[in-house]
Amino acid sequence: MDIPEARKLLGVTSRTSAAAIKKAFRQLAMQWHPDRNPAPEAGEKFARLAAACNLLLEQESSSAKANAAPDKGEDLRQDFELDLEQACRGGQAEVGVDKRTECDACAGSGYQEVALSQQCPTCHGSGRIRRKHGLTNCPDCEGRGYTRRIRCPECEGKGERLARSVFAVTLTPGMLSGDELRLEGKGHPAPDPAGQPGDLLLRIVLRPHALFGVDGNDITIDRPVSTFILLIGGTVTVPTPVGPRDIDVPPGLPTLREIAIPEAGIPARGKRAAGALKVRLLPGLPTVSSPTLTKLYRSLQQEIERTQPHCCPELDAWEQRWLSAR
Ligand SMILES: [Zn+2]
Ligand SMILES: [Zn+2]
């Protein structure tokens, strides 16, 4: 028996570790041990499996010395969507990832034994396959043309499948789109069970928000207010991703105004400084009047007319120029 034949018999590859070779042997041995299997060919099959296992383990121990550190598993990369609230507050979040895992249906071998023999798919029942030197016995059915060993339909012979894993992730406050989180050892498993699994790399993507905008590390918001607040000044409550906050509006012109509150934007993280909260105050007047409001508007208008040269100099100048000549 040569090494490729032994591998075929046990359903392992050249990258399979000693532990996995032993495991593959144990599974097949349970099925073919003459004490458990009354078939006449069981004794011989069991002996061949044992020989294949020994051969591969001897070969494995010499190659393992040459290559002491087993390969690390592959890193797993994926986007991780966050709400702006989560990004600002930090805390615990959950992330679901699809990781490669051993196929349960075939215990990672890629093959399954079926109850009834069927035509060998490798040689299509002829028992022979064409190689460089000519026809040779088919290794999958050992020349019989039929086999009880079929490629695992669950994993299509790969011996592995993708399984959903969910991890808790601790978020530090101040994540921005494009930031990356590395979760050591949460990536794909190593091909060799002795090897370290890869890492999980999460690339942060902030979900668009219905109320807030993000500009660098600043947070922007449009806040409608009464025009009178802009005229007389006062306190306005503004929502922020971490809860409402009162801001002081000084008296001034009744036009759109922006107020920036330093360090109330995306929190500082690492070397990145905290951003500002930029509030645009959008002036508005009541759209529905009432007898009381109408009375107040009337007296307001009378007071404006009485003090017009002082409080409305542009209007007054216009009227002086275009109306007083008549
Ligand atoms: Zn499988
Ligand atoms: Zn065959």
C-alpha cells in the first residue's frame, strides 16, 4: 500500500493531522471491525484500514518534525453594522458569523457509507480509471465498480460546512465607519486541529440615521424652533445619540442659525479627538392662529409701527424714499 492509497482508504488529505487521521480510522474501524461486522470481507478491510492508519501516522510524524508550527486558520472578514447610538455609547453587541466547521454528517471525512452498494461515480461502474500509464484499478471502489462509500451529500465531499456562530463584542465608544475590530481566535479553524484559529476582523459600518448626520467625527442635526426663541433667546432641548440635551440660544436675528457644541459629537477614541454636535436651528412661525395669538400679533404690529425708525430701519428708509414724496 502506498501513501495516496492509504489516504484514499481513510478519506483524509495530505493536510490532515495525526489526530484527524486517528479519528478517521476510529470511525471506519467501528464499522469494519470483524467483531461488529459479520460481512466476510470485514476482517480484511479492517486490516487494510489499520495498515493505512499506521503508514500515514509514521509519515505524519516525520513531516511534523520538519514543520513544527501548524498553520493558523484563515482570518474571517465581514462588515459590522452599528446604529449611531451604539457607536456613541459603546457597550455589548452581538455579531453573527458563518465559520467553517467539520461536517457532522460525515465527521469531516467527506464520505458517507450507504446501506446498499451503488455504481461507483469515479469509474462509472467499470472498476478502472485511466492514468498516465494506462488503465488502473479505481481507488474509490477498489476495482469493484460499485461502492457503499459515497461522497457526502451534505458537504459535497468537502468535509466541512459553514455554521453560524454568535459572539458578544465589547464596543468602546466612538466607533466610526471604516474602523476595524479584531477578535483574536474567532476566525476560521486551522486545517490542523492543533493549529490556532484565525482572527475575526469586523469592519464598522454606521447605519444611516433618520435624524442625525455624521460629518467626520461631528454629528449634525436640524432642529426646528419658534422664530420667537431666536429673537428673544432661551433654552432649547436637542436630541443627541446619547440622550436629550439642553442648549442655550442667545437672542439675535430670526434667521437660520448654527450652534456647535464642542465634544458633544462622536466621542474620542484612541488618538482621535471627540467631534462636535452641530445644531442647525430652523426658524418657524405658528401655522395655525387663535383669537389670543391674533390679538397679540396685532399689538406686536402696533408696537413695531410705533418704533419703526428704531426697530426696522431698512423698512423705514424704504417707506421714506418711495412713499413720503407723494
Ligand atoms: Zn460531509
Ligand atoms: Zn470505482
